[in-house]
Amino acid sequence: MKFYKNKADCHVRRYKKSNHPTAIVGESKNQFTYKKLSHEQYRNELQKLNFNPNPRDIKNAYIGKKSRVDNKKFFDKKKSKWVFNKSDYDKL
């Protein structure tokens, strides 16, 4: 698992297996390291973000505490325009 040294490089892409946005927190040649994004907090697996990365959404956003790894082919080729606020970098 490789993580981005610069947290500003973290971005959002759609995960094709679940059809949900995910936070990409690192990458290697063929794989992305990612964390789940959600509107719901469940089983204490997620932590609340200070700001929702989706500028059009006013609901609370949560990010997974655990990092996961999967092949790049399971993610959209294009990055989303969503951005993480600097105050949330410690959660990435």
C-alpha cells in the first residue's frame, strides 16, 4: 500500500463495484489505496469530515477509518471535481 505524501494529491473517484464515490489516498502502478465515503455513520467504522468534499451537498460526510486496496480498473478513469478541505487532511 502506498499513500500520497502530499495530502493535497488525495482525490475522489467513483468505485465501479459499489457505484459510490471513494477517497483515493494513494496509488501504485496498478492499484489505488482508498477509503469509503458515506452520508451515514455506522458501527463506528467512519469518522465525520468537517466539510463535505461535494460542494453541492450540504449533508454531513463521513470517511472510512481503514484503507483498502483494489485494482485501478475498478475506478473511473477521471477524477471527480470534489475536493477535500485542509482541515480534513488528518483523516485521509
